[in-house]
Amino acid sequence: MSEARIDIGQGHEVAFFELEGERYGATLYHKAPNGEDCACCLFWARRPDPIWRATSIEPLTLEPSIKCLVCGDHGWIREGKWVSA
């Protein structure tokens, strides 16, 4: 697993999970509406029935949208950038 965070804009960062040189998921770090730090995990490979599909790894593009189950943050990662819903 990689801990290097990549800024994708609008207060969001990702840190990729890697195994044998393959990126298969990431942690999405962001701020909750109350200003506290929050994070959620995204998997697009190496799991049975992953929720997301990576249409591009570099730059990262995931489908469908992402909604944090902890704080409700909602949007997409498109062409390596966060796009709010």
C-alpha cells in the first residue's frame, strides 16, 4: 500500500493501494461538512464485485459517483480531479 497522498482538488486527496505494481484501490481523504478529517476506501479491482470501475488509472477516473457513508461527501473522480455532485 502506498501512503503518498495526491491532491485531486477541492480539499480531496487520494493514496493508492498497490499490489505487485498494480493499483487496485485508494483511500479518499476529505473534510466532512463539520470540518473534521474524513476518509473512505475505494476499490475497483482485486475484490469480488467491486463497486467502482476504473475507466482510467492515469489519470484516475472512476464510475459511478462516490458518496462517503460517514459524512455524505458526494462527487466523482474524473481525469484525476475531484468533481463535486
